[in-house]
Amino acid sequence: AAIGGDQAAAILVSGLSDPDLAVVVAAANGLEPNPPAWAADSILDQLQSPHQDTAVREVLALAAGRLPVPRSITVLRSLTAGNPGLAKHARLALARLGEPESRNLVLHKLGDANPLVRYETLRDLLYLGDSRLGSYATKLVDDRAQAVNVGPERAPRWRRVCDQAIDTAVALLGVRPPFAVGEPRIYSDQEIAQFKMLVR
């Protein structure tokens, strides 16, 4: 019989304490999209543990952002100083939980001089999952700065900030443009114009 629901989650939670790092990584990645509320303390204990792998803790920070309990905020706030990668994930999780300062820090990065930062921040808005943030994505639909190469090294194909802006806006606003969306698509000028008509 297939394993699902709480039984599957219990296996993943127990995997966080496994001596094999590969098992721990798989468990953290499995829990992050939909961590069960009953597992909050186990997840937060592992997130707090300085003995846990940093990359695992980064994933667990994102899981904590999906657990709206007071302890999540306390633990995440304690991680906003120190390791830069872990601090970034903790702030993103706090932003998802609605902490104004962290949310403002995320939104401020949409105006960063580095196009890769703007691109990645648009992806971060997907994690925040708040439809009210869709309008921030639409403001970057004319940003043609190259950000991420989705082609081979010898023949690069650059996704631009505007390409991710469309993907993020579509997901958050629930609009349906008359063309296929999603990575690794690079939208034509005509498609961008169509999208702008859709959200104006």
C-alpha cells in the first residue's frame, strides 16, 4: 500500500535525525513544501541545532516559514545574524510569516542594481505566496536586463528579469496569458506586450 499523509511526514521527520546526510537532505526537501503543524517542534529543533548541516538548516528555515506558530518567529529571528545564507533564508521565512521588516527587506531587493538579485527576488515572491505582491512583479515587466543563462555555455540564452517577472505575476495574480509560461521560456516582445495588456 502507498504511504501518504501523516505517515509519510513522520518518516521524513525521523529522517532529519538520520546519520546519513543524504537522507537528512532528502527529508528536509520533502518536508519544506508542506510541513505538518504537529512536526513544528521537531523541525525547529533541527533548525536551531548548530550541529545540523547549514544547507539543511536553510531548507528547514523555509519550512519554518510555512509554520505560523510563535516559536517559528522566535527561532527564525535568532538566525538573522551569523551565516549569511542561513540569515537570508530566515529573513525570507519571516517575510512569509508577515513580519513587516523582513518583508520590506525582500521587496527592497527588487530595486537592486544587480539584475540577478532582482531575478532571484522575483522567485522569492513565489515562496511568499501573497497575491498582493503580484503588482510588484508587474512593475518589472519592462526590465530587459540579462540575469540567468538557460542555454549551453557556448550558445548562451539569457533569461531576463522581465521573463521571471511574468512568471511570478502569473502565479501570484492567477492571470492566464495567451501563451505558455514558465522556465526556461524567454518571452518575445509581442508576448510581453500581450501580458502588459492583460494586467494593465
